[in-house]
Amino acid sequence: MGNLPCVSENKSLQFASVRYRFPIAAMWFVLAQSIFSFATAVPDTLMNFYLSELGFDTVYIGMWHAASQIGAAITLFPCLWLFERIGRRAALIGGVLASNLARLSMFVTTTPTLVIAAEAASGFGTVLFSLASISLLADLSQAENRAELFSFHDGIRGLLALFGGLCAAILPAWLASMIVQPYHTILVGAFIIRLIGVLPLLSIRDLPTLRPSQVFNPLALIRTRWQVLWLCVPYMLMQVAYLLLAPFFNLMLRLRYGASDFEVGVLLTLRGVMSGLTALGLTGIATQLGVRRGVFIGLMGTALCFTGLAFGQNLQLAMLILVLQVILYSIANPLFRADYIGNIRRDEYFVASSLMGFASGFVGPIISPPLSGIIQRDYGFEPLFWLAGGLMALSALVFTMQQIKRK
């Protein structure tokens, strides 16, 4: 991605005792992303409970989780067309507004079709914002400060997400004695807070230009070597396996283990803390284990954790397993991406990144949550533990086969 010219003194910020120099535009974007992270942690914790309270079953909830990605897939090309005409800054702002207004409309109705249609409609705004924010921090940084900017961005977002998760854990019980529908009120408030994240985006000026039509070229995939596609197979299996359970962790803890909202919030927060700490120590982990061994151990460990959930209904043990699982998955996921990129040519980087984005943004989210909802309704959670564990183990085996063939 192209770099901007060096930023002038009056467009730099200084943090703590170390001098970090970033464009003002980057700081506004980080602030907006932090607000989004705080607010998004609330529906991540409570939305399943709200839908369940309305009387929707797990099949419906699974379809709801897939609806935004389906809407995104349907509106991708209209979004590309619109982006070309309104530019990057307008796409950033318009995407956030469209996504959040669509999601807010879910709370003015309880009609099943309208609720899921509103979530699907939010996919349009999500795609528009995603197109505009692709590589934005890379474009707004120089080689010498890029790692610091990325670290600052991820750290601030992570902290705000943890705080949002704790608020989501505490507020329902606190508000239950004062209002009739605490989930409804809290969720509406969260999406209103997300709208506030538009304000920092309004302050951004002079963004680097991006032409999606030059980047998202279908011919790039057609011309891709088959090895690039084959090497991404374990990642697709990982995403399908993980998303059979991940969107339903809160519902699973309540229905199978009898957890309260507070216990669910604490677990999700603890998982976020451990995931962040693992990411911070990832360089040391990779040095000790090696990248490929780290991927295999992380994937097989995650598989064992998922299958381990089938052996008992003790809440404390389940919480311990889920914390261990997120540590292992937080090792495997980034190390796999690094190994994947390291085994292809530089001119294939964009296609490879697109394939991983397709796996995590479309394949997994569209296939797994609806399938998971059907299995939960007809057979309960136990078959899901075995299926998710089996697919995760299969991804580890495919990854190992690829390494053997490359030697």
C-alpha cells in the first residue's frame, strides 16, 4: 500500500514518555474504532438473550447471526459501485450510519421477518465501511511507526471492548428492578453509542484515495495458483469449526450450565483478556514452539477443548476449558496467517488476504451459525462439541499434510 508523505509537526501526537508520531486522521480513526468496540461488546454479550426472550429458537438465532454476512454478499457489488462515486471518507461515514440505523430498526419491531431483514440490511453498511477502512492504518503510517500504530489501535480497542463486556454483564441485573425490558433498553443504548463513533470520522480529512475496482478484480482469483487456494483450506475449516460454537457461547452457558448474565459477561471478558495477553506474548511463543508446531498445537488443543465440553455440565470446568481454548486458538490463528503469507509470492498477498477474509467473513459466518442452530434445536449442544472438535482437528491434519508435502 502506498505511504503518505511524512506528517508535519502540528499533525502529530505524543503519548506517554515515548514519542509516537501519527497523523491526526489515524488518531480520529482509532478513537472511532474504540467507540465501536465498546458498544459492540454489548450485543456480543446480550443479543442472543434478547432474541431468546422474544421467543425465537436457536435455528432463528443462527440465521440471525448469518443474516448480516448474507446481506453483505448480496450488496457487495452495489457497494463497490457506490464507493467509486462517493469516495473513501463518505464511505466510512455512510457505512457506519447505514449499518447502525439498520440495526436500530430491529428494536422497533418483534416481527421475525423484519428483525432478520434489518440485520441483513446492516450488511450493506458493514461492507461499505469495510471497503473504506481496508489498509487505512497502513496507508496513514510509515514503515518506522506502523507497528506502534497497529499495536496502539489493537490495544485501545481491546481495552474498550473489555469495559463494554463488563457493562453488559452488570447492567441487566441492575436495571431489572427499574425497567420492564432491560435487554431492549441496553441494546438500543449500545447502538446509539455506536452512532457517536461517527463524530471522530467526521473530523478526518485528506484520506489516501482507494479505487476498489482496481483492487477487487475477479481475474486475480482466476489467475491464482492452485497452491494458494489449497493452502487456505485449513483456515476455512478453522472458521467453520469455530463459528459452530463461538456465536452461541453465551446461550450455551445459560442453557447447558445455568450461568447468569454476570457469569457470562465475566467469562467473555476473561476470554478477551487472555486472548490479548496471548497476542502480546505471541513472538515468544513462536520462538519457543516454532510457527508450524505452534499452529498444530493450537488447533489440536482447541479441538480437544471443544470435545472436552461434552464431558460434563459443571460451569466452572466449562469456563476453564473456554479460557484455555481461546488461548490456544489465539496462538494458532495468527501463526497460521503468518505461515500462509510466508509460503506464497508477494504478488499473491492480496488474493491470499482476500481468501482469508472470505473464509472468516462469509464462509464461516454463513454456514456455521444456521447449521449450529438446527443441531441445537434437534439434538442439543453435545453433537456440536464433537463436530466443532472434529473439524478443528481436521484443519490441523490438513495443515500437517501440507507441511509434509512442502518438505
